[in-house]
Amino acid sequence: MSNIHVLDQNTINQIAAGEVIERPASVVKELLENAIDAKATAVTIEIKEGGISFIRITDNGCGIAKEEIPLAFLRHSTSKIRSVEDLMVVSSLGFRGEALSSIAAISQVELITKVPSSLNGSRYCIEGGAEKSLEEIGCPEGTTFLVRNLFYNTPARRKFLKTAQTEAGYISDIIEKIALSHPEVSIRFINNNQSRLHTSGNHNLKDIIYHIYGRDIVASLLSIDASMKTEAVSVHGFIGKPVISRGNRGYENYYINGRYIKSSMISRAIEEAYQSFLMQHKYPFTVLHIQIDTKLLDINVHPTKMDLRIRNAEEVYTFLYETIFHALSEKELITEVTLEKRTKREEKVRNSAEKENKYSSEPIKQTPIKKEQIIRETAIYKTENEQQKKSANHTKNSTDAEKQLDLFDGHLLSKEAREQHRIIGQVFGTYWLVEYQNQLFLIDQHAAHEKVLYEKIMTALQTQEYMSQMVNPPVILTLSMREEELLVRFRSYFEKIGFEIEYFGGKEYAIRAVPDNLLGVAQKEVFLELLDKLGEEAALQGAENTQIIYEKVASMSCKAAVKGNQQFSEQEARALIDALMELENPYYCPHGRPTIVVMSRHEIEKKFKRIL
């Protein structure tokens, strides 16, 4: 065994740098956050070759005094905290004092800075952790960092970097995240001499969402603004309607006290709130600003400060879940079927909107519309004439984007509208056609019946009013050790909704009664499938959540729902529509598929060339 010895300071610095600086995006994140902490109102980030060869970040913040510059590059030197007690109430984005020393240890850094009280600025050069020069220079107030040749002295780590284009993509992502977290700061991003992003810093979060994600996303936003009574927790921002879901979590943006973080608890609250609105394996769009009393947080968990611990996490989870679910439930979310691509008039509106985006030379990002993509959200931008006509019936304060985007004055499933429904008939043995107010609605009988049964079980769980139906002969289950453990663990939940289960000896259990709406369904397969799902859910969460377990149990309702290609009388269809009217969220089945889509008379007449 080799003798024990103390590492030299240079090696220590490079090891520490590896914990904080993983790639060029890490450098940009740390320096951009430092600029915001320095009270900058405008920051410009410029990179070349993916930030590997060149990064320049300029801000108009408070600057660094000349005598403090060398101190700033020492490990654990910081202006954000003074003692360990300060860690409990830290509110700045950076506080450990590791960023500058880590960056300087693996690159060539030039710093130009000036404080308001000084006549001259300072220029400081440091390479590989070794100081090269410190001199006075004329410069504007604020700070400029130039970082060149990242990992030049650690070639082994440089080999793990991706292509310049990929690294630039990582940088763009982190800049967009931080721009969304600080709408009060004007942020400009230049990549290889091309402007890629420029926010105005006008405090308007929706403007930044519009610029980063485009008009289709902005047209499908729901506003969130709520506070928790029992804890110092609040949330505001926007969530997307289910129509703009994605196949990964890349569009889930949430911030705690202005800090972009990743939290399995917050992601779970968001995704569970959307569960009955989205298809499986789809994820929502969110930009949520969460404010939590710093006494409830522990940010000092990971060197990159991307993770944190929250005291009373379950209460915060419930608050976020209920807030998002309520926002989704109170809107009519019927999707519209369009028969053509964007019209010339819509294209003109889009081009006009792009011209109004005066603070950037970059075109607005726009998701391309594929030929086969014909379903989109009913909320679309109306023309200028329509807006003027509508404004006559509203006050000036009511002319915001969401009133402009509302396509329906009445609701299909309201009691008033019910009398005006004209049920035309059934097509393909699955879809019911309903005419109402110059629109043709198509109702999926299977998805709608699923939703009605699901809500019926959930209501029974909450009110503890359920009915059981005896099964004769009883259903005998032979369970593995794991399945038996799950049954014992969740048995009370099954019994609360109407199951009667008895031990039958050995590895076998007898189901003697089932919820009344599951009679006639293959109870054995349904029960075993549910056990597996509950086991997976508990493993992911690490703890049991009563509401989530009840929802999993209630999802069995789909097994008893009327199927597609199954004859359904008009009387039954009317009863189904009446049942939908009573639901909080009648527009999506428990699996997230739409129950209703709409085709406007305008779209049909365009298809028949009756109008152009």
C-alpha cells in the first residue's frame, strides 16, 4: 500500500472543479447566476465553438472592488454568506464560493470589472488557477468574464465533451431556464456571432414564454396564482393545456425562490395533477415560480445546487397538486378538429406577431405542423376585427390574451346548452355526433363512459358510499410472496371501495365480492394488474399516498366501460351526456384521451369550398 500524503492545492482545485464544472453550460450557469446576484438588470452571453474555446458574459451589476478580486478566486470565498447559520436563510443563487475558483482551475480567465464608486476599472488574468496579472483599465460599470480554452490543462476531461453544436444546445437550454426564472432581467445570448435570444427584462413572464416557445404555446396557457394558508408557500406562473404535452420532461419548468432546480416531489405533483388529462407517457408544459420560506429549505445538498430538500414536503406536494388540478378542471378543454393547415389570414396574424417582437433578431420558435396533425386546441388567435367586435362588450381591463383566445361563449356540457343539443346519431359504432351552436361535436362513448365510471368510484371513495356485489363462486387468487405482501399492504383500500377478500389457505385468497360496477368483468386479471400498478407506484414514491392509490383503484373502471364498436342506444347516449355534465373534468378519460372533439361549421364549409 502506498504511503498517505496530502494532495497539492492545484490537484485539490481541479478535483473540486470537477464537482461544479461539468461542461461549458456549467460555466455559463454559474457566471449568469453571479451576474443576477450582483443586481444586474442586463446580461449578455456570447459563446463560440459551443463555449469550449470562448465564453464572454457581461453584466451591468455592482462589479468587484480591485482589492477583492484575488479573493474572489479563492475556494470558499463568497459575499453571500458569513457563517453556517446563513445557510439556513440563503436567498442568493450562488453562495458556496466554489464557482470562480473551479472555473479558473481548468481554463484561462480574464476579468474586467468596475464598481460605481471607482474612477477606473480593473483587469485580472488567471490561468489554471495561477494569477498572471492585475491592472487598472478604463471600462463601464459592471463585470465582464472571458473564459477561454475550457479544460485546456485537463485533456482527459475535455474528451468527454460533445460536439460544439451539442454543447451550445446545453448552454441555450440553461439560459432559457434562467431567463424564465428572472423576467426582470434582460438576457441576450449570442452563439457564433448570431443572436439566439434577447429578452426585454420587462417583468412579463408570458412575453418570455412567447419568445422562447412561440405563439402556439402561449395560446394554450392557463394562469396559476395561489398561496398556502398553513405554510409560507405560494406559486404563480403558467401551465399548458393538455394539448401541448410532450414525450419527455423537457417542458416542465419550475423554480423555487428564483432558482431553477430539479425535484422528484414537485415533478410528481405536477404529473399526478395532469394524470387524468394526458395520455400515458406524456408530460405537461409548466413555468411555475414557487416561493417557499427559506427556513423550510436545505439547498446545500449538491455542488451544483440543482437539488434541495423541503421540510413538510408532503404538504407542499398536496398544495401544488390541488392547485394545478383545480386550474385544469375549471376550463372547458374540448379539442378542435381542423381540416386544413393554417389559413392565409392566420399566417398574416403570425407574421404580424413576429414583427412586434422588437427586442430580438431571432425568429420565433414554431413547432412545424405535420400534414397528418389535424387536432389542436380550440384556443386560437382571433383576427383583429373579431377582437374589436368583442371589445365592445368588455371593459378595457378585460382585453388580455385569454379573453381573446376563448373560442366558446357557451359550454357544450352546461345545463343551458343541454336543451339545444341535437343528437344526429352514431358512426363506426363508437362515436356519437352532436350538433350545437354551429359546431359538430364527436363524443367517444368508451372514453366518456370510462370517465363517468371513474368519477363515480372516486366520489364513492370520498363519501364512503359504495355498493358491493357478491361473486358466486368466489374468485380464487394464487399469489406470489411479493403479491401477497402488496395485498396485505393495500387490503384496506380495496375493502373501502367494495371488495371482500378472505384468506383461503396456502398462497390463495378468495374474492367474494366486488364493486357493483365491476361485476361481469374479468376480476382476477384486473385485480392482479392493479396489485402490480400499486407496487410500482409505491416503489417510485417511497411512501403511500392515499389519493394516488385511490385513483389507481378507480382506474379499473375502464374495464367495465362500454367498448368501441358496441351498439349504444340514443337514450343511453343522452344519459351518458347527462352524466358527463355532472363531472369536474369531463373532457379527458382517466388515461388522458379526449372524450370530446369539435369541428366548426366554418371548417366544414371551407372543406366543401363554400367559403375561401
